[in-house]
Amino acid sequence: MADRKEAEIHAMLLTIVRSIVDRPDEVEITVIPAEGCTTFRIKANPKDMGKIIGKQGHTARSIRTIVGASTMREGLGHTYAVDIVEGTPASDACRSVDSGT
């Protein structure tokens, strides 16, 4: 991992996601660095995706909020995004954050 903050967020995400799924050994979090934004891509067993996303996306939104809150005190102007995927990634999460969508 490039820096300490990325390593902290990676460890935090692993702990959170592994605690809510039935198959914690199958959880993978890939760090995708880019200029001004780092994406943490969460992959898990397809049968566990509903638990990670939650009803109406509440769990996924909470995970993203926690990551955002943990980086607020830094004030570095660097964005951290969480991308939850099943199979092949569909989008660039950093681009989605920057465009406000």
C-alpha cells in the first residue's frame, strides 16, 4: 500500500465487511490509486453481496460514510471511494465521486 492512510482504510474495510458476510475468507479488497482519488474495490461471494449492500443500499452507504468520516480529519484534498462489485467492475468510482453522481 502506498501510504499509511490507505493501509488503515483497507484494514478497516476488511474488518467491517468480513464481520457482516457468511463467507469472510472470500472477501477481497483491491486498492486502485489514481491522481487525487483512491478507490477501494470490494469483491465478495455473490451470495454475500446483498449483505454488503443492505436494504435499499443502507449498509453500502454506511460503509462509504465511515470511510469518508475517517478521512475528513486529514483535509488533504484526496478522495477515497468505495466500489462494491460482483464479478467484473462496472465503473470508475473516482469518476462518479468527482462528477457528483
